[in-house]
Amino acid sequence: MELKKGPLSIPLIIGCGLKAANQAFGAVIVLFIIVFLINLFAGFISALAMWIFHKYAIFLQIPLVLVSALIGIMLPLALIKIIASKIEKTGLTAWESLMSSALQAIYFFLSSLILAIPAMLILVGAMLSRSALVVLVAYILLGLAMFPFMFVQHAIALRDEGPVSSLVYSWKLTTAHFGRVFLSIFTILLLFIVGILAIICLIKVFLPQLFINPAMLQIQLMMLPKIYVFLGGIVAMALYAFILLSIQAIFTVLFLNLDYCHRQVKTREHDTPRVKATVGIVDSVVQEPEVKVKYASVASEATEDTIQHLEKVYNPQEHVPQILEQEEDRMPTILFDEDMAKQLAEHEQNLQEKKQASNNPDDMDPPSIKISDKSL
């Protein structure tokens, strides 16, 4: 996978994001259908409960609101998981991504509260000043302050971080690669604006009456068959969904690439002392310890032959080459015992008899010697 090979350029990140969005589009449609059916089922259960227990209708609407809010938070997390599964080839389905995002949605809600409470206090203080300039400066400062936390959702969905650790992880990841992140976001926003302007230009070329007389175009659309209007609306919604999905996919690709690079750097930093220690251990093992026999100052009963033998055993560097040279010059020898000598004599006698009986030496069989099983 290209994301693990190192930092990617912005065109490659955009290309990988568009490719992932194209691959994940079908699973995203299935995800939206599942969310719609869950909301429909929850609404039906809530309506049935309110019809049966109409006196407690207000209290029965609370679970429906909580379920809808939870699913609304789970949806973008599941969307990120689907895109990442298409990039990393993990094969995660839409249902699995949605169900695995339930606890993570609570984490994201808590992390959002941690960021939202100070931001709301700053905005309230800026509005109380009744100065447009102060409010503008407050919004700019809050935008810059929230910039390092743009990957909180990705850290929770893809790295199983908690409410606080996701904020810390996003801060470290963004600040460590601030230039790349800022340039990537600027390029993505610029391309998005250019794309919107291109769509407007195409509409102006093919449907100029929309800009001349919008009311007349609306009347013409109402005169079209309903099936065309319905299909046109579906195509427009699908195009809008694909644009939003592409933006999320590009941000997901950017996060995965930065995350891989960040983790590789941390792994190298942690492994550097370990490698040095390992090299030191290997060097200490490779170095042959010098073992020598020192004469003891205490008198012992060991003879001179015993001392020479110990010196050869514990100091082999001196006599091993000589022994090897002697072994190379030595010819192989065969040990004979009495039985083998008898067999050779009998065989020699048989050969003499056969030689006297026949003058052809080729008829004679080669000698065979049976090795004795006696222990030496």
C-alpha cells in the first residue's frame, strides 16, 4: 500500500481519496439505508408507545431523541471506517462499521464537549463586548485553535482512542506535520471551490434560462413527467453525496498517511537504543573470551603431564593448528583383528587354488572382508 511507503504528495492523496470514495460509494448507500430503517423503526416504536401510554408522551419522546442523536454521531464514524476499510482492504461491512461505532460515538461526544465548552465561553465573552471586530477576531482565533483537533474523529474511529487521548493524538499528529496538513486542506478547499464554480458554469451554458428567468425554469420543470423530476433529484443527491464522500475520503487518506509516517518515526526512536544494545550484546558474544590456566600459588599434587594437558584444553589457540596440519598429513588407517587376518589368509589361499585351476585371472572375484564385531 502506497500510504505506508512514506509521505505522499497532495495529488496522490487526492487521487487515492477519489479512488476510495468510488470504491466505498455502494457501501455508503447501504449504510444510509440501514440508518434510515433504524430511525424508521425507532419512530414506529415511539409512536406506538405514545399511543398506548399517551399520558407519558413527553417522556417517551426522550429515548427517540437520544437514539436519533446517537445514530447521527455514529454515522460519520462508520463512514470513516468504511473508507478506511476500502483503503486497507479489511473487508468491513456497513453494518459492522455502524455497530462498532456505538461506544466510539459516546467518546466523540465527550471530546466534543471538552472542546465546545471553552469555545462557547470565548464566543459569549466576545458577543458581550458588542464589538464586531472582537467577534471576528474571536472566530479567527477559535478556528486556528480548533485546527489541530481536526483528526479527532479519525483517531477515535480508526485508532480506538478515548475522549482525551483522541484530542492529544490529533494535536500531536497535526502539529508534527503542520505544513503538510495546512497545505493539503488549502488545496482541497481550493479544488472544492473551483469544482463548484465549474458546475455553475456548466449549468449556465446548458441551462441559461435558469439565470435569466428562474420562475420560467421552475414552470418548465413542473411540466416535465414526475419520473424525470424524481430521477433528476436522485442524480443530484447522489452527486452531492459523492462530493461530500470524496472530501471525507481525502481527509481519511491524509490521516492514514500521516499516522503511518508518525508511527514509523516513533518506532525508529524507540528502536534505536534497543538496536544499539543488541549490537553491544552481539559484539560481546562474538568476542572470544581468553581463558588461560594460571599456576596456582598453592602447591598441588598435579603432575607436569596433567598441567600440560590442561593448558592444551583451556588454551586451544596454540596447538589446534598443529593438530590440524598433522591430521591433513596423516593417511587413513584400518584396524585389523585376528578374525580379519584369518579371513585374508583363507582368501589368499583360495585365490592361489583358483589360479592353479584356471589361468584366466578375470574369473576371480574381488576379495571381500568381513569386519569383525569384536570390540577393540
